Amino acid sequence: MNESDLHRRIFARSADLAAAFPGVVVGPGDDCAVVKSASGDVLLLKVDQVVEGRHFRPDTPIDLIARKAVARTVSDIAAMGGVPRWGMASGVLPPGYPHADELCARLAHWGRHWGAPMVGGDIATGPEGCPLSLSVSLVGVPHTPRGPVLRSAAMPGDEVWVTGAIGGSLAVDGSGTHLTFEPRLSEGRWLCDTLGPDLHAMIDISDGLGRDAGRVAAASGLRVVIEGARVPLRDGTSDISRAAADGEDYELLFCIAPGTMTKAMVGGAAMTRIGRVEPGTGCALVLASGEHLDAATMGWDH
Amino acid sequence: MNESDLHRRIFARSADLAAAFPGVVVGPGDDCAVVKSASGDVLLLKVDQVVEGRHFRPDTPIDLIARKAVARTVSDIAAMGGVPRWGMASGVLPPGYPHADELCARLAHWGRHWGAPMVGGDIATGPEGCPLSLSVSLVGVPHTPRGPVLRSAAMPGDEVWVTGAIGGSLAVDGSGTHLTFEPRLSEGRWLCDTLGPDLHAMIDISDGLGRDAGRVAAASGLRVVIEGARVPLRDGTSDISRAAADGEDYELLFCIAPGTMTKAMVGGAAMTRIGRVEPGTGCALVLASGEHLDAATMGWDH
């Protein structure tokens, strides 16, 4: 069973959660879960992991491992337009791992850096041959008054935009940004501040522009069309169909009411209109040649 | 560096969290962290893990692996007198692991069972030879009006009590309870309901009665004396000094104002007075022979 099939089963099993548990607003399937405390405070909950050999290499510096573990999860809070408040980290270490204290110190550092101090954690030692793995859980709060920005609320006619540039995050020469990206927290907040209810849907690009745009389409019951020629590519990247599949961009893809974002509003910020939302299903990447690719099947399925 | 040294460093680094981040009430070092939402709702946060070869065996049934992963964390919420509300689970699986869907289904089941539906999660595949590991994060709420019961608030003169019986949780014949224990949620709530502010301190016994009693002593700046002959031992267990070191009991150890719990209140409930709190430091286990053992060094250091 691949990841997509497993996710479908998990989401199907949890489809009744919001009805069965009154504090649950949004269960599994968006960038974060959304829950409500007794007084009605809305909270964002998210967990994500990094595993040696999958998300970093045995020789990746400890600080960058810790940074990526925290930043991945922060990026999901950013994708809801929220801010992180509190974090917890757990890790399974190889036997005799000599960097446990440094790793914990750097996890603590990066949690504070993004406003979510690590208030809890657990370290376990695995058996011989065990890879290093870290799991980071965050509790965040959504933007007030906009509230959590879901991936399921795109509207027909919406413009599709992205922050920054896409592709090359895993460049083999080590210049890739998958370890050093800046989670788009301030951009997510700025979009909520500026567009309010005209900001309809948002997601962070972790598994590839094509696949993640496809997720917005599927969750919203609509079709997303990406115009390849409009997609800003990272320096050193020139193949849009490859860039759209690279993943680990951690840029925000968002859908807004047409005409609501003016040139003056964007100013110097790196935000680019790359496509539109239509009635239908799936996600098409339209190349300059006119060729249509099925973008929703591009990218990582892990 | 062993677990205790690592914990000391983590706690030292996070000593300023409550001052530096206004939403943090209690940081790392208790059974759960305690935080406050915007409207002042108090939340309990906890993460814990299970790793193949450490907390379960390769042939442990999937359902019991999932149950233990959730129950360990629920036990920490119980130790604060709280109830779990929402959960998240992450797991690193061996390549080609055939039980991923069943594992997720059973995690979802046990989350609902204890009132904390799994609202988020992440599954990653590790490299060849990677053990199965699971991390469960819970958000809970403390008892109203008692509030979170910390391990640091024992008072000189307190009586020390435990729920249930101790020892033999890892019995080699498979009769051990480490996979099937019932987290003491209802007992924790009952103690808050019944004793209110006379319930001073509480902890769950995960690393051994001696070591965990020693943690209450250290956190409270006091000495705990356990009378070995009073400690209820699980059937098949007869050696108190071994039982106090076994760990994985998941019973509650709690400190209460002297004379506040009457026989009538306890009724049929399995709760036993086993010791007292005194000025001083450390934790002594006093045997029937009169011998004093240093209980705080017993048990697991992992």
C-alpha cells in the first residue's frame, strides 16, 4: 500500500471525528488539524518527522537536522496562516549516539526561534543499526480574525499564486534549500492580514508543486490549472515539469478571489500568480508548448 | 551521557521558558507540560514513544503495540489528574512493512477509546533494518477546579499512596501487564474530585516505584520514605526491592495531606498508603528487616 492509499484509508476512518468529538473542527487531511478549547480558542495541531537516509544524510550537521525537523512542521502552521506557540520533540537515536545533547539543544533553539518553545519531549535509544529519527509536534494559533486557512476552500475562478520560487531543493551539489528553507510564516500572516476572507485556500509545497496543487483541487472538489511558463523557478533550475515534482520547496501555494491582489500590494514580495481554479477535477500543468501534464501525480509519494 | 544527565541538561536549558513565553505554565520536567490558551484555558501537552526491541517485541500483536503507544501517554495525562482530548501519532516503519493500515486503525481506535481522537499524524518509511517506532502526542485538559497536579508540590508530612499493585510488569512468561495496563484516568479524576487541594503531588510509575518516588522527592525538594512492607505487590511478585525497580507499572503514586483519605472514601478502590514525605532529600525504601535502600537510583535509566 503506497502513502496515498494509506492516507485515503486514514481519512475515511476519521471522517466522523468532527461530528463525534465536538472539540474537533478539522481532522486529518489538511496541513494541520483544527480543534477548539473549552472557551472556544481555536488551536492548530501538527506532527511531522525527519528520518536519516530519507530527509537528511548521515553527515548532515546536527544543527541542520534539528532545524529541518522543526521547520517542516512550522511550515504547516504557516500554511494555515497561523503562528506556532508550543512544541514537543521526540527522537529515536542509534545506540551510543554521541550528539544527543547537541541535538536537544538545537531543537530547543529552533523551537524558540519560531516562537514555539519545546515544552516536552522524549528520547529513546533504538537497537543497533537504527537510523536517527525525530518527530516534532506543534500547537499553533490561527490568524485573528481570518481563522485557519484550509486547503479545501478554493472557489471556481480563483487565482492560484505561490510564494518564492520552485525546484532544485535537493540539488546534488549541496546548494539545495531543503535543509535551510525559511518557513513562510510572515508571508502566511501577511496574506491573512491583507486579503482576509478573499484568501480562500492555502497549502505548503512539501511533496511537489504538482502534487500539492492537486491536493487543493481534490480537497476543494475543483480543478487547478498551472501555467508552466508563469512558475518562478529557483536559480539553476530550468525544467518546469521536473521542478513541479521536486518537492521540499516549502513555499506556500494559495488560491484567492480574482483581482484582489494588486501589483502595489505585492510590492517587493516574491509572490507570483501561476494559475487558476476551474470547475472539474485534477490538476493540469500546461507547458509553453501547449502540452497538458497530469500534475497531481507528480512528486513524492512517500 | 545517560538519560538522567541528558534530562538535567534539557531541564536546565528550559528553566526560563515560563518567564520567557507567557503561555507556558510548566515546561519540561513534569508528567506533562502545562500551557495556557489566549482565553486562559489550561492545556496539558505530552509526547511519548515506543520502539521495537525496547518497549515491545517483533512478535507483539499490532493491536497491543498501538495500545501501549497510546496508553503510555494517556497515563501521563492521568498523572496530572487530567483527561486526554486530542492526539497525534507518528511512526517510522521498516521498508515494506505490511501492517501500516492496521497499525493506523488501531492507533485511531485507542485514541478514541481514551477520549483523544487522532486528529493528525505522519508515517515515514525508514531504511533497511529500521525498527518500528511510534510517537504519540496528546493534548489534555486538567481537572476543574483542581487544576494540574504536579510532581513538585509534595509537602512535609504528606502521606504517600499508590493505586493498584507494583512489580512484575515485564514477566518473562508473558503475564506481564506492560502491554495491557489500564491508564489510571478514572482514579486520577476521582482523587481530584475527592481530595481537591489536599491532593498535593502525583506521578505515574513508568521507570520504577523507587525512581519515580525519587523524582517527586527531588522536584518537591523533600525526602520520600517508602515502607516496603506496605507496598502492594502484583500476584507472582514477592521481592519488594525488585518490584520497586521493575518499572512499567503505570500506577499512580500520590502525596496527600495526612489524614485526609479515610477508609470509607477508599472503599473497594485499590489504593494503599505506602509511605510519607519528610524534610530532606532522596528516597528511601525501608525493608521489613530495617535496612534502608536508596530507592531513587533503582529502576530504569533509559
